Amino acid sequence: MKFIHIADLHLGKSMFDYPLLQDQKAVLEQVIGYAAQYEVDAVVAAGDLYDKPVPPAEAVTVLDGFMTRLSEMGIPLLMVSGNHDSPERLDFGSALLSGRGVYLAGAFNGLPRKVTLGRPGDEADFYLLPFVRPGNVRACYPEEEIRSYDDAVRLVMRQLELSKDRPSVLVAHQFVTAGGSAPDAGGSELLSIGGTDNVDVSNFLPFQYVALGHIHRPQRLTRDSVRYAGSLMKYSFSESRDQKSAVLVTLRGMEEPDIALLPLQSPHDLREVRGPLEKLLSPEVAAAGNPEDYLHVTLTDSEPVADPMQRLRQVYPNVMRLDFAALAPESEEGELSAEEAALRSPEELFNSFYEQMQGVKLSPEEAMLVRLTMDEIWGEPEGGQV
């Protein structure tokens, strides 16, 4: 049996006010293409299907199209809710969708939803565990002491009796760690402070494959068959060097499955570029990558440049973020208090601000220009009256 594991679609997400839905739709088309190419028996999506609990209508339409295409191809789709999703909204129509091969687990009702798929002699049990908090599990097991996320998930796992004859696959969306060691986060996840939502990977040892969502950087945990698929696309510039992928899993009965990573590429890559403005605007540099990509530009010019964003967007229309390398870190003395600022002249304040922003002091000529400008603006009116 073969299936594709994806996660963290975040349909409807925007970055720096740039909507990403068309890119997300294009990447889902790649997943559909892989499903057809490899003749898979299922596709699983491990949570955060939407970016917000109440997604925009356009995002719902994209997910509906994805479900419909796979259903028409006769490929089952199994999905769980993530921490960004509304469990109740995802559950709407789930009984009807099951008849079309779409299996949803939105709200937690005490046990993971079990779905058995495959042909006789080549079957697998899929357990769909939506994102759960301790309170969700406590409501179903009020007599149990549940103090943490790990307690909650461990209790749920104890309720399961896995088959000894056919492989079991868990689909879950949790912050899973290995012996207290956190996975390598991608930068665009919402993680709690202090590791309070940790769930230890030891809870999932009996499963032949564990399809995880929540962490956006693709990676394995302890073994190849316990894996975060990673987000569908790059959602942070800290992920700009990552290779996004879908996971092709081939189950081998009760043995370790075969794993292959299928690359996913957005029509607009997320890239970081750095250099002086004129060099970045040169044709040879622009041609080195796709000028239509989503960019974080860091300018290294030592002198101020006029209208850098406007000029950059004439060559790179999708510059999302612009920084200046000359911006110095906050000085050791920190920010001035209101009392300290009141003791400084406007000229001193401007000189300090310029040095902090540009990393260098004003030249004597620039300081004189500032002084003359301030005299012109704030100079004493004619007649000496204020």
C-alpha cells in the first residue's frame, strides 16, 4: 500500500499582505499529480488545513476542489484538524463525505477515528487524531488525571488495540518531541513558551508510520517512519533554504515502510537577497533567479539611497520585506528615557538616531546641513516673537 503524507496547508494565508492562495492551489495540483503518477491508495493531510478558524470563502473553495479531484480519481483523502482549524466546521458534512472517500476528523470525541483502506491482503488501519488539548481529553475521561498534553495523548493511545496482522498509521497534529529534544522549527509555527504542549514520541512506538503535522520544517523523529511532512509551502523567510516536499510512504506489512520525498515547488519561491541597490538592480543579478519570487531584500549600501522599495519593485515586483544592513543593533545604553531625551537638543537626538539607523556618524558636512535645516525650521521668527 502506498500513500502520500502532507501537512500544514494553511490555505488562505498571507505574508506581508501578499495572498498566497493561488500558489497554494498550484502546489496542491502537484500533490494531485504525484498521486496519479504513483497510483497511491490514499492521501493524508495532518492538520492546519486552513490558516484561520474561519477561513475566507476562496480558501474553502480551494480545499473543496482538492477533495473533489481526489474523489473523482478514486483516491481516499484522510484529514485531521490542526490548531489553526475550527474542528466543528471541518466536521460539517463528514458523514456524507465518507461515502465519497473523504475522511475527516475535526472535533475529538474520545478516540481517534479509525479508517481501514486497501485491497484484501494489502490493507492498513489509519487512526485520525485531531489536535487535542488536555481539556478536550479531560472532558471525555473525567475520572482520569490529565495535567499535560503528554498525559492527554498517552491516555488516548492506551485506549487503542492495534492490529497484529496489518500495519497501523497514525495521523496527528501535535508538538511531538523526542526525549525532550524539540524538533527543528521552521519559524512560521505558533509554538507555546516553555514546551508545555510537548507530546513525547514514545507514545507512538507501536505504529508502522506516524504522519505528523504542526512543525513546518520537514524532518524525521527517531526513525524515518515518524515524520513531520512540513508545511505545503515556505511561510517564513527562515525557511527560504528549505526544500518542501510531500512524503511518499510504501507500507511493507509490519516492517519499516519505504520513504521517498517528492519535491514541491511554489510558482513564487521565497528568497533572501543581499547587496548594494545598483548591483541588485543589474540585469545579470536579476536573471540569476526568478524576479517574480517573493523576496526579502537586505541593502548593504553605505550611503542613503532614494526610494529603494519603489526602485526594487520595478525589477522585483514581489519584494515583501526590505532591510538595511547598516541598521545597527540597539546601543548598549538602550533606548533613551523621556527624561534623558528632554535633556538633549534636537540636533543631538537626530545625530544619535542617524548613527543608530546607519551604523556611522554624520560627517561634518552632513552635520552642518542638519544644523542649518533645523535652524530654518525652528529658527526664531522675525521680530524675536514666538
